[in-house]
Amino acid sequence: MPTGKRIPGKEVIEKVKGSSINAKKLLFDLPYKRHQQFALQTGIQSGPYGRKIKKPAANTIGVLVHTLHSHFIRSALTGMEEVADQLGYEIMIMHSQENSKREAANAQMLFDLQVAGLIASLSLDTRSLDHFNIFTSESIPVVFFDRVDTRGNNRSVVIDNVGTGYAATHHLIQQGCKRIAIITSCLERNVYADRFTGFRNALHDGGIAFNDDLLFVNDITESAGVEAAKQILKMRNKPDGLFITNDVVAAACMRSLMENGVQVPDDIAIVGFNNDPVCKLTVPTITTVDYPGIEMGRTAAKQLINMMAKRDCPAIETLPAALVIRQSSLKNAVFGS
């Protein structure tokens, strides 16, 4: 748990197995089990975002994300690094692996390493922001993006998740769908709660009653998509449209349905969310919401740097996002091979 005190830099460095060592090189040099243990304890991974483990200078920005296994998050990190490089800043990235306790420990680590500011996207199970109080108590700016907490006066960069959830569902209604299911994740996390609100609003405006049996809540893994498909296949009265709030889940669900004889989109039309590269590779291609990851990363980095420079910036910045219509939702269309 966060202590509210900075640990001396040398002690922090010893925690991550050495002084001024390259994280990527260290991880490759370790035997596999020690590599995994080190990554689990620190949240530092080998790969393109490796950084030197040393006491940061005053121009180092901490970044805390919930995963690195996400096209959206990698795109956001690209945008952050682009702005940081242009303006002479370095970034140090840690991830929580969707675990609030690890998120709190990594926040403490970044605080101890004396980052000048923090950009964060919350884990699915994060319910309190207390572990970020150590930053605000010392006037260290914090900007949240994507997964944020809407309570209080937190600085945030988001999209209109209610509006895009509405647009996705309204599109399915326009295609003639009357029994529409939503496959989503933790409804206590803002992005999924807001998309669900948009879904419900579109159903209401379309004169369609919401049915609890058509709400599927799980994580955002491929296996969650497969499991949702299994449940749908067992239903006597199957949905004719699916709004799936993550593209990896959407692709896995669609594949499983089609392997069991379901015709997409004629039997069940599908809309995903994020515009991951997989959406263009499936047959049929997947209709989705374009989530502007690179621009969100750029905006979060610019907002943090402006806060560090004591410049005015909006408390909440909402970026545009739009529906990208492809084959998976267009009923009665004819597609080439």
C-alpha cells in the first residue's frame, strides 16, 4: 500500500535489482522463472517500452496502465512517447495486469522514483483512488485517460462512451435487429458503464425493452468471447444483434458462432469497439467504434505537461470517436470471398 513517504532513490533502485541497469537487458539475462518473477513484482516488462532503471530527472513522466496486451494501450503509449520526445521528456511505464493492489504498489514506486507527473488508466477492479493521493499531496500533477474515475475533480481524457454506445446500438436497430444483446465487462468501470448506458438509451428510443437475459458481463479476453458464444448458442430465443464492447471479444465470439453454423450478419449482426487491426482481418470484417488511441495518448501527455508548467487546461477533455461500418453488421449484404 502507498506509504505517503518517498523512499530514498538508492533503496528504490535496489528494489528493481540494480543501479542504472537497462530493464530490457536485465530481463533477457535472467533465467525464465526469475524473469517472470521480476516482471510480476515490478510490472516492468521487456520490449519496445524498456527504460533504464535509475533515478529520473525532473523531466520524467510516469505512466501507469492496466495492461500492455492491448492495441489501444500500445497506441496511446505511442502518442505519449511522441509528445514526450518532441518536448524533451522521458517516460517510465509500469502496468498493473488488471490488479488494483499491483496498481497501488506501482503508483508508490513511481512516486518514490520522483517522477514529475503521472498519467494513469485504471484497472478493472480499482474502486478507490487513495493510492494517487501521495501525488496530489505534493502537487504532482496526475492525468487519467480512458478508464477514469468520474468522481471529484480529476483531470481526465476520455471519449463519449455513452454516445458511441448509443450509435453502435442504434446502427443495429437500423439494420432491423429487435433482440439485441450486449457483451461487456465490469459495469463499475466508467467505460463499460457508459457504453451500457448508451446501449440502454438506444433501446429505449427504438421502442425495444431491455432484457436482463441479453446482458453478458465478463473480462475482455478471447476466452470471454468464446464463453459468450456458448451461452448464446444454448438460448432458445437467440439475439439477432450483438453490441460487444471490445474487439478481441467480438472477434472470438463471432468466430465461435460461425463455427457452429450461425450466419453473420444475417442471423446475428455484430458491432465491436476499439477498431483493433483484427477487425479488418476477419471474414466478415467487423463493424466497430474507432477509439483514437494515439490521439488520446498525445492529448494526455500534452495536458500533463501543461499542468506541470502551471498552464490552464480543461478538467475533462473528450475526444471524438466514430462508428466504422463494415460487413459484420450489414444484414442481407453480399460479400466477396
